[in-house]
Amino acid sequence: MPTRTRTSRSTSQTDSDNETPKETPVAEQTATETAPAEPAKKTKPEPVSPMTPYQATKRVNAALREAGIDKTVRSPMLYIYASKGAFEIHPATKITKAGQEQTVHEIDEESFVKWMTGYVKGAVQRSNGETDEAPAETDEPAEVDESAGQDEPEAAEAE
């Protein structure tokens, strides 16, 4: 290949610039030689999402709609119910779409379904005006504490 040297004072060309370049034969390349080796792709793990109290809220709201109740439950309520032991939760690993792992609270399916059935049943009863705690009707009159509100004589003598 012709080389050309330039300096700031000189703009002259060398004789090699005037020569015509010789054509060099190029070896033909096959498709396998030209294609670069593909790097091994990292496969993202399948997203796994255990049922959390947030997701369970959707199930409770759907069950309430099916029962004809115009009420929605918010997800913080289910976190509170879980912390008070209404249904069981345990730690689980969630894998996001990006392949990251997160620790979340997973709801035990059996205890949740039992709680949800009772919750929806109670909501239906309350909407119909029924109460679970009806006073027991008896023929006996209620006992009244007659001494309530009176000063005890022993306390008056002690003064």
C-alpha cells in the first residue's frame, strides 16, 4: 500500500502514490467462516409468583362480587388479617420477569380458603341484617346487682 508522508512544511507526494495498486486475490469465505460465534444466551428463569396477600385481595373481591356484596377489600387489610393469625403465611421466593429473586409472604391455600369462605358468609349475613351474636332468650329475668353504686359501710367506718 502506498505510504504518504506529510509534514507541515512540505506537501510533496512520493513516487509510490502515483503507482497503481496491484490487485491481490481474495480467498472466498464460506458462511461458517464469516459468521461470528454466537455467545451462549443466558436464559431467564420462568417468573414464579406465589400467592401473596396482595394477590389474595383480588380473589376475596371476586368472591364478594359473586355473592352480590358491593364491597371491596384493600390489600393492607389482608396483611393485617395475616399478622393477626386469621390465615397462615410463610416466606417464599418470588422470581420476577427480570430474573431477580425476592422474598415475599405466601399465603397457605387451605387456611386462606377457610378464612375467605367465613369472611364472605359473614359479609352476606351483615348485608341481610342478620347478626351472629343474637342474645339468648330465656324466661329468667336478668340479675341486677342492687348494691352497685352504694357506699360500702366498712369503707365509711375506716375513715
